[in-house]
Amino acid sequence: MTFQLHHTNLIGDTPGTTTKLYWYTIGPDDAETRIHLQAALHADEQPGTMALHHLLPRLRDADAAGQLRAHFTIFPSVNPLGLGNYTLRHHIGRYDIETGINYNRRWPDLYPQVAEAIAGKLTGDGRANIAIIRAAVAGWIDMQQPRTAIQQLRLLVLRSAAAADIVLDLHCDDDSLKHIFTSPELMPGLQDLADWMGVAATLTAEDSGGGSFDEVLPTLYRKARLAHPDHPIPSGAETATLEYRGRADSFDAIGEEDAAGLFGFFAARGLIAADPGARPASAPGPTPFEATEVLRVDAPGLLAYRVELGARVQKGQPIADLIAMDGSEAYMARRPILAGTDGFVLSRVMGKYVVRGASIAKIVGTEVLPTRAGAYLLED
């Protein structure tokens, strides 16, 4: 058996503190395909951890039966630093409380870091070029001198992901249907993943603006292709963010269902020599993230939703009412918040007290919105 649990100590930023990070490796170390799975980069998003909790024993048993044809590296809860951000009975798992930086933002732009190292080394063999780029990334990581615990964590995780052919980052929204974020050049190649997940939407963007983890590797290979048009440089990693519903959806039955979908995806790809079962019905095809409205309010108040998740709406249709909490008609007046596009409601917020500028829903449309084209696409 190759099923192994590992851990490392992240040296803390204050005296006497360390944080232990756990991960698993499973499958032949010399396998042609390497897979990196991680959950809870936003440490308060647990449905992905629940899914991996149910996937791990399935992979352990497949390993024992000699069925694994890929090497898996799995971080069931990839951000133990964020797990510690618990204050006044509230878990602040999305942001580093020292800097305020979102844990899934400002991941490095790798191409400028390796451009010199790969110059003059690329060949006419696409697979060889991927190996050259991966070696350059590993060399850059080796040269780094992390000053903080979060820098230690990022470099360790990035080392695993950069060596992988499939990189899946498991998240969730606030209150949501399942969906995927990925890069447009990786579709329709990842349509099978969307089908096995049973997503309501696959949203694509080359650059959502925030330096998200799932965009690091596609951006690296895209920039390398643009800089070296005379050399074949395939996409070296199929990378996606998998949004497993909402934060409250961490239940055994749901986790088992999600683990079965992941296992089926890998088995159908031939990466596990096991029966994947019947492939689910086709999920909707990809749509540009710029066609998704992030609906915001222009005043504080209390939300009263008029629509459920998945509801089809038209531009100008009331999505919710905003109940005034100040002014001459405080707690009496209410006014509608209107959809800005035709589409369906993908997500809503759980907390119904909102401040000015808060995002309250995503509406997935089909037409790119002028206010979204070329803009920062995240909430944040």
C-alpha cells in the first residue's frame, strides 16, 4: 500500500507558535499522472473537507486493491492557519487576520519568475517543455526564503500543485448551487468533471483579477505560449475551483455524494481501475464569468428574498426587498433590489443584514455584461 499521512510544522510568526499541516499521498510514485486535491483554502468552507473525508477511504481501498493509476496528493484542510482565526465565537477563515488578505488572492504570477530559466531550453516536444517549465518553477520555489507562516504554507502547496496534471481546489459559496470556476482554454476538456459534479454552471475567465489559486498554472502556461509561439506548450495542468454548494452544507450524505462524483470522474478517466458507474447527465456548458452579475445593494438594510436558488429571473425582476433600518421610515419602508440581467440565481448570502455595497446574489446569464467586461470579477 502507498497510502500515507504526512505532516509538517509551519513555524509561527509569534514566539512559541507552530501550526501543523496534514496531507496524504496515495498511489504509485512513478505514475504518469499526478493529481493535487485541496479543500478549505478558505478555512471556514468545510463542504470540500467533508467530500475528501469520504473520498480518502475509497482511495485507500482502491490502493490496497492495486487499482490506482495516478499519484494523488490530498490536503483535506489545506489552511490550518485559517482554522486558528477564531475570535468572539466567529471563525474568520477567509482572510489572514494579520494582513486582511484573502487566502485565495495574490498567488504569484509564475511566468516572470521562470522566464529567464526556460529561455533557450524549450524544444519541439510539448511534454518535454512542460517538464522544463515545472523544473523551473521548482527551482524558483527552492530559492525562496519565506518570512511568514502563510508564505511557508503557500510555497509548500504550490510545489505540489505545480508538479500535478490535475489540480482541484475545493471551496463553497455562502448559500449556493454547485458550480466550477476554470480557465476558458480548459473547456470543454473539463466538461466530464462538470458532469460528474452535477454543477449548475461552469464559469470561465482568463483573469478574474485577484490572483486566485486556480489561475496560477493556466496563467503560467498561457504566458509561456504567448512568449514562445514557435514552441509547443500545452496546458500543463487542468486546474479548477470546485464550489460545493454553501457553507452550511457539510453533511455526511452530501459528502458521500460528492466523493462518489470525484471517484467516478477519476475512474472514468482511467486513473482508477474501477467501475465509475453510470456517467451523470450532461451539465450545462461553460459561460464566461463576465456574464454573471454580482448583485450588490446601494444602502444598508435587512434582506427579504423573493427568489430561491436556481430560479430563472429576467432583467428588472425583483430579487429581494431591502428593508430600511434608518431614516424617516426605519423598519417600515422596503424597496426592491432588481436583477440586472436575464439568467438564474446561482447564489445568495446567508446573513440578511447587509451593509452598503455588499454582494447579495450571483445571477448567471449568457451575455457578457458591460459593467463586468475587463473588470475585477470577484466579490471579494
